[in-house]
Amino acid sequence: METVAAWVERGERGWFASELAAELAVAVKEPLLKLARQGRLAREEVSGLYLYCSANPKRRREQIRARTLRAAGGAAFSPRCEPAAGSEDALATVAFFMSLLDERQRRLFAALESLRIGRGGDEAVARATGMDPHTIAKGRQELHARDRALERARRPGGARKCVEKKRRKFSPNSNG
């Protein structure tokens, strides 16, 4: 329980129970709840989930602010999600980098960033890149499937049909 309390207290953005359990590789729900009931930790609802934060009100506000900034997408593409990472220069660098990638690579990179961000990641990355959230979700599915077909950007038949195939054949004998 002391380890859980120390991690939550030192965490920059507080911790959701699932995040902390994955990080520590132990069950943490009961200890977190017990620490919150004892008043050693605070528990705040953020994005429909309980965020465990410092019992210190000032520190708790900082943790919640850092969490909500990230959920709003202001800190996409930053290694530690510092507020300065959402600067115009950082976004311009990301835009340049993405221009060097092909369609599939852009989709996979955006999906990887979305996974790193977690809940709300598709929307945050979509705002930062201008990509459609459904495209990012498709990339996430590809990452989870571990599809290694690197020779193609799309599946066979996935591109638009040729213009000639779309046009209706006009016959000189017809009245239309």
C-alpha cells in the first residue's frame, strides 16, 4: 500500500487504477480504495473514470489539470506530455515528419500515438494531425492484428475505382 500511495503522490497526472495496475503489475483497486477512504489519497471522477490523486489540494489540482490537458489533445506527440509540447514548432515538426510517410505509415504512426495517449487518443491525434478518427481507429486495429503486409498501403481493391469504370457508356444510337 505504501508503494501505491507513493506512486500516486509522485505521479504527474495522477493514476487511473488500470494504468497503475499495468505499471506495477499487481492488483491495486483495493489498496487505492482503502487509501482514498483513509484520506491519504483523493479520488476524482475524470472522463467517467476515477482518477487517484494526491490528498494535497494544490498537488491534486496540478495532477487533474495535467490529465485534462492531455485528454483535450493539447499535448499530443510529446514524450512526457509537457504543456510546451503543444507549441506551433512541435506541431510543425510533426506535420513535416508525417509528410514524409506514406498513407499506411501515417495511419500506423497516428494509431501508435493514440494508444500512447489512451482514452480519447483518437480524437486528440485527429485534432493534431487533421486525420479522420476512423482512420486512426483502423490503424489501431492493424497494430493490434500485427499485420506485416508492408508491400501495400491498402488491401487489394481498397483504392478508388478508375474514372473510366465509373462513367456510363454512351451509345450514339440511344436517345439519352
